[in-house]
Amino acid sequence: MKCQTAFRVGCVADFIAVAAACNFILHWVEVAVLVVGLSYVCYKVYQKTTFLLFSSASIVKYWREELGGNPDADDPYDLKDVIDCFKHRCELDREYIMQSQAGE
């Protein structure tokens, strides 16, 4: 989350810097019109992209029937293997952390 916030703040700072540089060449009204127009275009692209990402990448909405998901009966993906690997990884992490803490 911090990385996303830093990226967004950096993009806004770059946008402001470009607008300030344009102010040396163009009148401030022209710069204001460009800023408003580009902001609108950027917002629409951002809005469309986030909608598509969240609507297509939600594993909860697809797999979990108790939360309204409706996976196909013949769906080739089985989360049991993934969950087993994740549990195994958690056990290894616990073992490693326990050993490293015991050795301190």
C-alpha cells in the first residue's frame, strides 16, 4: 500500500511539474484547461482499469459459493492443491522462525 501511495504522489508531483513548466510557454488559462482535460482523461482510464481488474480478478466472488460465487462444475482449476502448498509453506515458515528464535 505504501508503494502505491508513493507512486501516485510521484505521478501527481510530475503532473504539477509539467504544468508549471508549461506555464512559462502558455498562458495560465491554457494550462488550466489542459490540466482539467488531462485529469479527466486520466481519471476515466484509471476508473475503467480498476473496474476491470477488480471485476475479473476476484477469486472470492468466483470460488466461494457461500459468498455468492458460482464456479463451473467442470472447471479445471482446483484450489485444493494450492491450499495444500500454502499450508506446507506456512509449516516450513513456522519451523524456520521457531528455530531461528530458539537459537538467539
